[in-house]
Amino acid sequence: RECMEDEVIFGFFKQAVYKEIIPTLSLPNAELVSFAAAVEERFCNPYIDHALLSISLNSTAKWRARILPSIKEYQKRRHGELPPCLSASLAFYVAFYRRACNKEGGWFSAKAGGGEYRIADDEKVLKFFEEHGKDDARMLVSEVCARGDFWGEDLTLLQGMEERVYEYLAVIEEEGAYELMKRIRKEYLAVGCSG
């Protein structure tokens, strides 16, 4: 709910759904818009608290099943262009798991500014991030994108994907995820694609 009340995050969400996901689906537009509005209404419901850490469970499988098909279809329909919000979602994913560490009591990842949060995903995913915890950002993105066992294919073969995710991860690490969302939203607004 707090995210949906934030202008930047809510705007980013709407751009992802209405400008990048809906245009890739082959259903009547009225049905798609109605479904998207229902999701938006549920997320904005003040009586339902969706904890972000709960939503993040098994992010690898969710990203593969829900986001990757839209990226590929968007790229197909837009002559190789990558969807900014959906591409950023992979950079957010990498940043989220980047500092994975197995401790007594489970798996955790360290916050950039200090502290930690619990993470839950397939054991091989968490071990991968723990093993690659000291990789520089470019190497880590390359390794993540190349994991066909995570994605069902090698994402380094998607035109521009690896470089875009690296660029976005660099912004996240320098300025934070919120700043990346602001930049992407500003770029959309600059080309008249408000949402």
C-alpha cells in the first residue's frame, strides 16, 4: 500500500503494466485494461497489507514465468527495443539477491545502508548469489543473464539485455532503486508516454 501511495513507485508500476505488459498480450484490450485496473485496485486497497518480502518469495521462478515472456514479446513487437521497466526488474532482482548469505536461521541479504532482510528462493539460486557475492557488477550481471537453468534460456542472447541490466544495476548501486525508477519515469514522460 505504501508503494502504491508513492507517486514514483506507483507511476513506475503503471508504466510497466500499461505500457510494457498489456501491449504484449493477445487478448481483447478491454479485458486487459480491466484486469490491470483490478490488480491496481487490489494493491491500493487500504485493508490489504501485501508485505514486499512476502511477495518476493521465489522471485526467480516468478520473473521467468511472468516477466520474461513480456520482455521477449515487447522486443519482438518493437523491433528489438527493450522495455525499460521490465528490464529494470532484472536489475532490481540482482540487487535484491546480490549480498546473499546463509546464516543460522536461514538466508539473508544485506541492505546497502546496513542491516539485512530474509530472502527465500530455490537453494541453487541463493547459493549462486552467495558464491558470486564478490563479483563486480558487470561480471555478476553477465553470470546471472547466462544462467539458462534459472531462465530456461541464456539471456545474454537477448539483444541488449545484459548491457541494459548492468547499466541499471550501476544506477541502483550508486543512487538506489528509487532513483532508477524516477529516471525511467522521467524518460517515459519526456517522450509523451505518461502512465
